[in-house]
Amino acid sequence: MTTRIDTRFAELKKANRAGFVTFITAGDPTLETSLEILKGLPGAGADVIELGMPFSDPMADGPTIQLGNLRALKAGITLAKTLDMVRRFREIDDQTPLILMGYFNPIYIFGVESFLTEALRVGIDGLIIVDLPPEEDAELCAPAQRAGLDFIRLAAPTTDDNRLSVLLRGTSGFVYYVSITGITGAAAADPDFVGREVVRIRAHTDLPIAVGFGIREPAQAAAIGRVADAVVVGSALVNQVAQGLSDNGQTKPNLVDGVLRRVGELADGIRRARV
């Protein structure tokens, strides 16, 4: 079965350009504001969207995304509201691939079977669950793929070839290469090192390779876009949300425009990468 993710990466390959994968946190800083951002992302230049499922203990994320999670939880976001947010997005966009990213605990509490049913109903295309290793595939990966959702794995500089082979057995959609060791929003990605790693991973799989972590500026995104199939930016966009808040946490009038303008700047950099 061809998925939205497959179709989008085939389109990107035909156009000879890297894709732009954007990450925002559902409900940050409020449900309606994040929905407005979500609806504007494709027009601003996003090819694929990752939507974070807020969680109280996002251990793989740095302070920027941790604070985004806390803002969303304070605003009353839940997994059910996140799924409904996707449903409302699909009322205006049936083409852009949308992936839920986060941790297993909220899904476990929701109920795996109920979650997968709802995810398919509202139009989710894939999952990135950072705390479920291949040894736990029976918990979610296998049932998700049987249901028709892609399950996207993360590989890192510390992932040797033996472990990579294990990871790829349960991976579909694309491979997400974490360009640095550590948490999100930390050091900057090194394009030369990333390029060598992409070549190494391509020796093991035909799946597209998206690279994220440590990418904040258009020039950085362009450099990664020259060696990878897609560029992932998250912390820079969540930080842009934070900059659109007043000192007492109120939303400034230009918050949404500021985030979408930043997306456009990054998208332009990526699209110039192979010209």
C-alpha cells in the first residue's frame, strides 16, 4: 500500500530536492493557536509534519521542547484533543503526511487498539515513538504497521551497523537520523559527518533518510539538504513559539505569523540547496 509518506518522498525525489519536515507540539501554547500554526505549515513550506504528543517527562528532549510540552499540558491538551486537532487539519489538507511523535506512556494509557483506530480515522500517517526500542515491537510497532501506519525509527551516530540492521527491520516510511548525540536543541549538526553517515545508512536501506537535531538556520538546513533526503527542524520552531509569548505567557498577535515566517525561511534554504 502506498502511503502519503511514500507519495511525498517520491515527489521530492522526482523534483530532485530535499524535503522539509517540521515539528511542533500539539497544544503549544494553546490548542487553537497550535491548530492555526498546523494548518499554515504546508503553505509555508513544510513537506511533512511531525506533531508532538505532549508528555510530562519528555526525556529525549532539551529544555525548549520540554517547555513546549509543559505549556501544552498547562493549556489542557490531551492525546484525545491532539487526535481531534489532526481531524480538523484533515478537513483542509488531505495530502500532507502527518506523523505523531512522542512517548509510549500516553498511548498505553489511551489503549493501543483504541489509539490505532482513532489515528487511522483522523488521518495519521506514521508514528515516531522515541522510547520503544525494537525489542518492544509487539507493544506498538507491529500492530501499527499491520493497521497501515508507518513506524519511523531513529538512528544516531552511536548506532553501529549491527544495531542499524535491527532497527531497520521494524522501520517504514523513512529513517530519522539524529545528527548529534544528546538531547534535542543541543549542538549544531556537522554536514560533512552527516553526509558520511547518510552514505553508511543508505548501504543498508532504500528508505529515505531524514536528518534532524541541531538544525536552526536556513544555511544549516541547506547544507543538510544537500546530503539527506529530508531536513527535520523542531526546537527552532518551538523556540519561535516561545518568542511569541509575553512575559506572563499570553499569546502576542504576531505569534503564528512569526512561526510560519521562520518555516518559510528554512524552506527557502532547503529548496536552494540543490540548485
